Amino acid sequence: MVPTGVKIAFVDALSRCGFDEIEVSSFVSPAWVPQLADATEVFAGIQRVPGVTYSALVPNEAGLERARKAGVGKIAVFTAASETFSRKNTNASIAETLVRFEPVVQASGVPVRAYISTAFHCPYEGAIHPDRVVALAHSLAELGCDELSIGDTTGRANPEEVRGLFEALLSSDLSVQLAAHFHDTFGQAVDNARAAAALGITTFDASAGGIGGCPYAPGAPGNVATEALVAAFAGQTGVDREKLGKAIEVVWDARRA
């Protein structure tokens, strides 16, 4: 459990680094994820910097209502390319997740991002064929999502697989922006990001300090560390590396305490 005040200080520190967007919290059920029960309080406490979009994960209409009241500038919904992972992560099939958040997308009133988890490998089903991801991506675009984040949840993807999937997506006439979401479980996240960037992908998810993880992908750590991507794309991100280092210390000081 991270104290609410630490979360607010962390977001405020990140706001000074030069990021275009910060995903602040998630409006999920406090009963299932008590660590994020203070999402409303965090949004109320942060100092918003002009030009920065403050987003949040929203799983359903109840979460959307809370997000609206909190003044969220962008919402994110989530599904998976693996049926097994979808059921373990959301207690619903892929088709059911689409039905569940269709009204959320339509009523959002703000830009919507959709996460596609296990787009390369699933901890339960193994390798995922690109065709499954492409079909799901088109379903999400038809729902009205503005951006799709393609996730290597287990961190098993390699640059060849990244090129193959993104080439398939880019050649399929998708009308949405694509982002990449890599985990560094096996030390390939930065190389995977470079492979995606070579195809024109310019939006990457990252976690300052590499914190986080997924309870339904055993052994997978958090997103690739923000500082690792900023170093890999030196001079291209607009992020102040010194200020980023100070932001990371905020959360690590709290963890050490």
C-alpha cells in the first residue's frame, strides 16, 4: 500500500519532467484492488500542468462515473488477446469485455485508449497468433477507441515478433493510433521498443523506476523502466532526465520507508 500523499507527490514530480501523458490511477473496484481505492483523492490532490493529459484506467460504467467526477482527461479500458488471461484478469471472456465497456467508450466524453494484454504471449496459452490481435484491434476501433496499446504482458516478445505484429497491424487499415507496452521480464523491452519505433510507433508505455507488475502474469515485473526508454531514445522524448530521477526517488524513498 502506497500512501495517498506519496502518490500525489509522485505524480506532481512526473508532471515536471516533460511527459505528454501520465496515467495517474485506476477506478477499479476497491474490493478487488484496495491499493487503488484512493484514485479520487489522488486526482483531487495533484497539481495539473497545462499540456499534460492525466488519464486513468476505467473498467466499467461505475468507474467511468467516478472518473468523470475526478476530472480525468482520458480513460483507458482493457481486454486481452488470450481467452484464458481475459477470464483470469477480468472474470469475463474477450467478447464479454467488449460488451462490458462498449457503453463506457460511447459515454466517455474524453479520448479513449484500449489496452490489449498478452498480444504476443500468454502465461497460460503460450504464443498468440498476430491475426487474433489484428481482429481484436479492429473490434476496438469499431467501438470508438482512439488509441490501442499493444501489450507484451509477460515480457517474452522479441524484436522479430514485435516487427511481425506491428507490421500486420499497420497494414490492416486501422483508423486508430497505436502504442507499445513492453515489460522487461527477459531484458528485451528496450530492443522491442526500438523495433516498434523503426516502424513509426512513437507512443510507449513505461513505469518510472520500473515499479508495478501483474498478479495474473506470474513473474512479470512492471512496465519497462521509463528511464531506460528515455535513455534509449535520448534527445527524442523531451523528458528531463534529471527531474525524472528526482521523481523516481519519491516513490523509492516511500518503498524503503
